[in-house]
Amino acid sequence: MDITSGRVVTIHYTLKNDASEILDSSAGGDPLAYIQGHGNIVAGLERALEGRKSGERFAVTVAPADGYGQRDPALVQQLPKRALQGAGEITRGMRFQTRGEDGMRVFTVTAISGDMVTLDGNHPLADQNLYFEIEVIEVRAATAEEIEHGHVHGHGGHHH
Ligand code: ZN
């Protein structure tokens, strides 16, 4: 069965950066299951998977525009510490989730200077080329319920 929109795809993946460092991998764990054509994975990878069959292995390079986007300087903000009241002691690397116009966004504390805190809302992989090594494990039709929910049920999916 070919990978096409509305099918449930199970893959093993390894993600590397420009320096060939492994950023993420399903190797040694559960494979990832997703529904093709629903934007559940980065656009460049979803496009590269279209038409593939179970058993296929391939590598694909995804540019930032088809990955996690370009860094947006407007998403870097400085706030006084008191604006983050209730968060306890603020440390570098702390993350805050905020609800904005375009959904949930995660801000990471990247610097602390005196009473000012720098928060960066860019995805940590923004501006990065993504090097995926993929093995297609299984391709099957999605159930009506999975299509309705927009995610995969059963092994590798939701509602365990
Ligand atoms: Zn569901």
C-alpha cells in the first residue's frame, strides 16, 4: 500500500543536524505513527514520504522553510522578572507555554541579566536543515474514527 493522504503510516526515523549530531531518533524504541496529509509531521518530511511503501528506507534533507521555519527576531522578548511571577526562580533553559493568536507557543529563557529575562519563542530547530533517515514500517488505511480525531489509535498512537 502506498503512502497517501488519509493513510496511517508507521516509521522509524533518525534526525540529524548540519553537524551530523543526532537530535532525535525512534531507534530502539517505538516507531512513530501518524496520519499522512494532516500536517502532523514537518511539511518537507511528509512530502518526501508521499508515494512510499512499507519496507522502503530513504534519507531526505529538509530546509528550514519546510521544517521548523526561519527564526523570527520578533519572537525574542525581554521582560522584567516580575512579569513571570509565580514561576519560582527563573533559570536559563526554563520553558513557558503561552496561548497566542496562532495557538500554543513555547518560550525558552535564553538569558537573564539583572532583573530582565530574555524569552525566545522560536522553535529550537528554526533555521536548521533537518537530515532525516527514514524506514517505512507499515502503511494501512485509517479508520473513520482516526480521520475524525486527526490522530492514530492503537500501537504508536493515542488512547493506549
Ligand atoms: Zn482519538
